[in-house]
Amino acid sequence: MLTLNVVALPSILPIFSAQPCNHQFNYLLANTGRRKLKVTRPRANFWDSIRSGFLKDNSTQVVESPSTLQEEEEPQPEEFVLVEKTEEDGVVEQIIFSSGGDVDIYDLQTLCDKVGWPRRPLSKLATALKNSYMVATLHSIQKSPGSEGNEQKKLIGMARATSDHAFNATIWDVLVDPSYQGQGLGKTLVEKLIRALLQRDIGNITLFADSQVVEFYQNLGFEPDPEGIKGMFWYPKY
């Protein structure tokens, strides 16, 4: 189980932090979307980052009544052109990122087939998407010269997150069409999903990674087994 800890400080920008190599990478996310990277020593351990409801002396933290708290506006879903390129035959291809959760269940099944994932019941897949806190997608849109309004659109990437809507989120089902891999799209997809979670003040982000992609996620700031903490699994014994 890989974990990305975020230490949120009051009244300042959120800090995205990780500790892959005895250093902690802090990403200061400005309102303009620009990002500065600096390396500092670790400030908080894993458990400190999720003990948001307690003070250092283990006493219960006093929280204002909900009626007195100023309601924050929920960040709106994003959609923008990530990549645009023109082929020799004049066909223009755009790769669109969206965090609005627009996923056709059959397109997703086709994408899962392409990456070699075992098929899951469509009804359960639809339920998983519906109950996700956030679903981010990459779509390829191809426009041929002189074919206005006749665009070809296909799903080429997806990642989703579940959450308790307050402290924790877990990222699932990160996949990119094999014909589009090696272009940094998977990295961008996960980074955009993390950023969207940070905008919602979700500070503890985890995921489960196959052994062959652990390094990929470490390069994105995730840390395996922080402080020796292990992910535990329970399976029915038939």
C-alpha cells in the first residue's frame, strides 16, 4: 500500500509532501496553478498527518459549531485540452482531461481489455464509478479537415478516487491505453487527480500498486509502507 501524506496548515496554501528517499518533497500549489518544488527535511510522520481530530496532548480538539463555520465553495470539475497535435494528413488530435466523471461503461470495459485487466461485471463497474468521490478521464478527440461536427472521441485513460470526504482518499483503477503510454499521460493523470483532491482539503492519499509500477508511483511522491505500516487484506475462505 502506497501513501501520500499532506500536511495542511491553516490560512496558507496546501502542502503536498512525500518522503521517498530520506527527503520530503513539498509542492506549494498556488492559485495560478504554478508549482514550485523544494526539498526539506520531514516535518511530520504518517500518523501525525491523519490525527487531525486530536491535539498533541491527546485531548479532543474543540471544533466550532457547523452553523458558525463559513461554508467553502466546492471546486468545480475541470475540463481542458492537455495535448494537441496535427498529423501529416491534417487530422487534428486533442487529448482532453476531465475531472467531471464522464465515462461510458462500455468504453471503460474496452479500455480495460486493452490493458489486459480481467473483466468485471458491468453492473458492479457502474456502481463503483457512481460511488466514487472523483473520476478523472483522458479522451482523444480527432478532427479531420472538412468534417466539422464529425469528431471521433474515445476514452484513452482513467483514474478514480474514493474518499470519506474529509481526511482520506484512495486512488483506484489508473489505466492508460497502451498505444498512448510512454507519453507521460499516466503521470499527468495522477498528478491532476491529486491536485483536485488537495483542492478539496483531502490530506491523506493512498493507493495499491502492483510490484512493477511501485517505482512509477514513488516518482510521484508516494511512499510504500510509511513507518512500517502495512496494508491488510481479508478474503473469504471458501
